[in-house]
Amino acid sequence: MSTNTGHGPGEGALHDDGVPADDPRPGDGIGSDDRVRPDVGLRGGLLRRHRDFRLLWCGETAGKFGASVTGVTMPLAAVGALHATTFQVGLLAAATWLPWLIIGLPVGVWVDRLRRRPIMLIAAGVSLLLYVSVPVAAWAGVLSVGLLLVIALLTGTALVFFQTAYTAYLPSILAPADQPEGNAKLHGSASAAQIVGLGSGGLIAQLAGAVDGMFANAATFLVSLLCLSGIRHREPRTARAERPPRALVKEVGEGLRLATRDPWIRTLTLFGATSNLALMGFQSILVVFLVREVGVGAGTVGALIAAAGSGGVAGAFAARRVAARVGTARATLLFELGFAVFALLIPLTVGGAGMLLYVAGGFCVSVGVVAGNVLKASFQQSYCPPELLGRLTASTSFINFGTIPLGALLGGTLGTVLGLRAAMWITTAGVPLAALILVFSPVRRARDLPTSPLSAIGSP
């Protein structure tokens, strides 16, 4: 299915927090030409004319491929090699996202105080070593569900730093006029990479084994390291002045006030959090459902999820075009509610031709989520204050991603207590129900999402 920004678990469609507003500060490496200016917008696409964006795009696309492979091989390793229970598989997914609840808010402040690119490099390097440790532990005979949980927790922690820094870093290398194109390219290519990765995940698990398949994700972090190292843009050095602990609390509060007091940001953030609870609820047990309830093999699991994920490419392609015709607010409702209803096809999946029900339902969910993410990213770029990039990202991510481990635990618990198919019915029903938040909000009454930037922290 589709994607969320950054090197995260790659199996499902989740709502990200968008990409915040443009950062006008010049780099200190090659000067103001470091970013593409609006007056060169007709010289070709970003991938052709913007070297730094091309490198960032290559690194992220490779990362999405590896994360998607892991989204299939990690639960397959737990189920096949370690005979994990349904609850343990759900717990494994929860561990990856738990760090957003624990350190998500202070990380936003630290990212605002430090240069973002070095943070991304360190996070990618740590993740590389952690994913390599999985097959090494298996060769040494010490791999266990407990060790997988620890690795998932640590890679999730690295993801918090990488995602927050990446989201705040991206606008600093793109001019405002190029950001919509950059968003569409990143979301579209990420979805395409996930399709290939999900399809490859099952094949890799069959040929090399699910555990050794973790090398694929490790290799993508090496690609990310090389691409990030090649970016020429350099951020200005930040002041090293010591700040008391009380300042940390104050700055965290500023980001939270902006995320919770403004009616537009509050609505989209609350919707994302509620929707992610339902999405992760069924995605955390999806592999187990397809293997044990529907009765398909590892290779077929990857092919099915990849086919459903192709909706993400369609969503990225359609988002701006539909919004141009009907308005950004109306398009958001169409994608997030109209396509979400088809999630109810997923629990109907059975063997044989009945597997097409999952493909159809998953395809529509992916269309809606990715298209919604593209529209939300463009909205935040024009609406949010640039000086709060890290804090706003962390605050919305804390709320958006904070429900993901809860959703994973919910899916695992319901699957254990009520059975896999009943759990799928309950969690997939939550996907369209979450969109009712948009119906009872300013989004329903508007044609377009606002584009005027906020004038103050937390201003309504």
C-alpha cells in the first residue's frame, strides 16, 4: 500500500504530517543558487535540473524500497522462523512507532537547534548497523522475538530523528514554487518503490529466507548515506548557547499549541491520528491474516500487497489534478472519505479469486491516503510558520504517529481474542469512520484549504 515519509515500516498506507513551510535561510556552501528559483521553473523537471533534490529523492526512493521489503520480511521472520503469535507480531509493529510517543516532542526542539543533515546521516548509519545485526544474530543462534522487539524499538528511535530532520530539511533546498512538484515526486516515487519492494519482499523471503532479507533494507540505508553525503547544500551553523531545561518545555509547548489550537491544523492532525489507529490496526496483522486465514504463501503475500499499493502511485498522480478541478478541501474529502469506504472489502478476502477483494480494497485505501498526504503537504508549506519547522513537525508527528503503536497493539489483541477476520472487520471499519472528523470540520464548508500563513503561534 502507500507510504509515509522517511525510512519506516513499509507495508502500509499511513497518514504523515506533511512537509512544513519553506525555510528561507540560505546555505553556507554554494550560496543562494542552492535552491531552485521560481524563474527557472520552466527549464525541466526537478530531477533534471536540481542536483541536491535528485540525490535526496534517490536516497528516499531506495529507503522506501528497503522499508517495504522489511514490512514483509520482518513479520514473516517472526512467524516462520520464530513461530511468533499474532499478538507478538502486533507488538513488533508497535515497537517501531513507540518512540514517537516517548521522544517525539523533544526531538522536534533539538532539530530546530541543530543542523538537520548531520542528524539524518547519523540516524541512517545507526539504522544500517541495526538491520545488519538481525541476520548476524540468526547466524549466531541468538535471534529471538525479544531481540527483534529491541531492534524494532531502536530503529524506530532512529526514524524519529531522521523523519523530523528530513521534513524540516527538505523545504530548505526547494523554492516555494517547486515544492508542490517536489511533494508529488517524492510521494509518487515512494509509492512506486513500495510496490516493487513489497513484491520483492515475498520473493526475497522465498529465495534467501525472511531473516537474510533484512540485508535489503540495510543496503538502502547505505544508499541514503551516500546520497546525503553528496548533497552540496549546507545549512548555516546554529548558535551553541546553552538553554535551560525550562526553555525546552516552552518550545515543545509552542509546537503543541500550534498543532492543537489552529482549527485547520488541528482537524487534519486529529484525523491523521484517528485514521492511523485504524490503518495500523489492520496492517499490523495483515501478513498473518493472509497467511493463516486466507492461506497464501510468502511470495503471494508480497504480490498482493504490492498490487494494492499501486494505488499510491495513482493517488500521487491524481491529487493535484483533482484539486485543481474541485478545490483542495473538496479533493481532501473525496480522497479521504470516498476511497476509504472500500476498506470494507478487505475482511471479505478469501482464497482464489476472492483475493481480488483485498487488492481492490487496498488499492482504494492507498489512493486516498497518498493523495491526502500530497494535498496536506502543500497546505502546510504555505500555511505554517517557517520558524517552527522542527517543533511543528514533531508535534503533529507525535499526535499522528503516536496512535500507530496503539493501533498495532489493538490489531494484535483483537486478532488474539476475537480471531483474525473479526479483527479485520473492526479495524477496517475505523478507516471510513475516521474521515467523519473531516465532515464535521471547516474542511466540509470550504472549497479550498487556506494558503495564508499563520501570523502567530496558535492563532486561530
